Amino acid sequence: MKIIDFATKGNVVRFWLGADDCNDYYGDDWDDRPYEHNAGPVYDEFVQDYVDVVFPFDALVMEPQQDWHYSGNSPYCKDDMKDRMCPCVVVVSKETKENSWDDTYSYWAVSDAPGVHKFYFGDAMEAPESHRILMDV
């Protein structure tokens, strides 16, 4: 299975998963920018499973809309995420973020620093029976 949509709530991220061979998944207004004001969730017909990933309390969990550089409107639509132009979620470990002056999505989305984890639409992911993963970053 692979990531086909996401939602964040604090340091918990829900990833909706679809079949590996499904490439035509979409939701309402996925071609409209900014995604956070326009796009609906992926349509149920494409969802095979989901997983809630719980990151440590002190980790920095970000999606594009949380970047103050964008003045409240990210430059992305969900089709951009589907085309892997940007990660849907970036997670930065406590140790890595403490050694940096920047806490923005745009900075970390292009960083290759250790302790930075990027999640893209299309990334392989399997859901455990509990639908929950505790991830140490």
C-alpha cells in the first residue's frame, strides 16, 4: 500500500493508504491552491486502509500550510503532493531542530539533515492491525 492522503492533529498524522497500483486517486478540488482552503479528503473509493503515526512530543511535525513564509496560503494543491513536488508532512527530531535557527516547513522540506523525515504521497506504508505506529525520530 501507499500514502494517498493525510491529516495532522498535533504530533499525530493520519495517513490514508491506497493500492500500490492505484494512480488515479483524487478528491474534491485537488487541483486548487491552496490545498488547505480548497481540497477535500481523498475519495473513499480509493482508500484501502489507514494508519495513525504518533511522533514524539518534542518532534516538530509540519505540513505546508503551517509555514509563515506563505502568509496563510501555501503555494501547493494536493495534485502537487500527488506529483511528489513537495512532502505532505515533514518531521524533525528534537535534537535536529535544537541545532537550527529555522522551524519552517519550507526550510526543512529541502533539508537533508539527519533527523529530518519526509513523507510523500506514493510512499510505501503498511497499516498494522492496531492502525497505530509509534515512531521515534
